[in-house]
Amino acid sequence: MRFAPQKLRCRTCASPLPEGLVQCGDCVKQAPPLDACMAACAYVWPWPACIAQFKFRGDAGWAAPLATLMRSTPWVEPALEACDLALPMPLSRERLRERGFNQAFELARRLVPREKCDATLLLRTRETTAQSGLTRVERLRNLHGAFALEPLRATAVQGRRIVLVDDVMTSGASLFSAAQILRTAGAAHITAVVLARTDPPS
């Protein structure tokens, strides 16, 4: 699409890559708990304003066109078709009360059939301090214990192919933390599908 030119990205964290590579140095050194990660666009104009309108001003009408953009990203459609469950990244109760809806769920339910989308299995157990200004390691430490599976349904991910859905990916710490919970619970394959990826300065 005109405002979402495709970039070569790391297959496990969606960071931009130079030609000829499939994985970034960070992921080669320490494999993330994701098997694959796909981003529809970079978090640059015009997307921050569009996402803010959707996310902070309660304009859920953005969900359908933004989900269409995500679905049109290379390899996303096959990942969605192959998954057993699509799990939106959860919000804390405080954040959900403040916004009135979970933007990741609004995207997820437009990406997969209703029976595949589960907004109650992966839980956010607590709010965390701001991630901005923290290193990747510090962000992961900050998120320790912030996610969990619904205790009575924790076995639901065993041997399953899972797609995690989120709107914006910055360092990947939140997605990695959630994916680790799923990995520990026995998920067979975990793919992250995000709308926008914050790319480091080139």
C-alpha cells in the first residue's frame, strides 16, 4: 500500500534488516519466544495519528481498515489460516476501564473467525511502569509477572498454533513476555502479528 511500503524484516522480531539476512543479530544471539513476527507497517506518518484516533479517542471504525492492512501483509494470511487461536494482547483492568475497549481485540476479531479469537485466555495481571527509556533487558524485567493464562483454561494452548495480535510493537518486550507464558504452557508455535513496528533510527 502507498503509505505502508514493505521492508525486509527479521523473521522473529520484525526489526528492519539489510538485504540478504533473515534474522537480526539480537535474535541470533538470544532467540525470542516467538517463532515468527510480522508487522504491517513502520510506526511513522501517517500511522501514529491513525492509531491514536483508534486507540485513545474510541474511534473503533478504524479497526476494520487497519485489520485489512494487517491481513494484506506478506505471510500474515497463511499464519492466520493455520492458527488454532488468535489472542489479543490484553490490557490491565485500569487501562481497559480508561479506554473502554481493547484495541488489540478489535483488530483480532476482524482477522480471524469468531471461534478462533479468544480475549479471555491471556490475561494482564498488573499495570507496569512506563517502558520508555528502558533497555530491552530492563523492559523484560519490568514486565515479569505481568501476564498469565486464565488458570482454569491454561491447558487450552498445549500443542496449539497461536497468533498474538497487537497494534504497536516497540521493543517487543510485551509480546516476548506474553509469548514466553504461552511457550511455558506448551504452545506448539507462536506468531506475532502487529499493525505497526517502531523501527530504530537508521
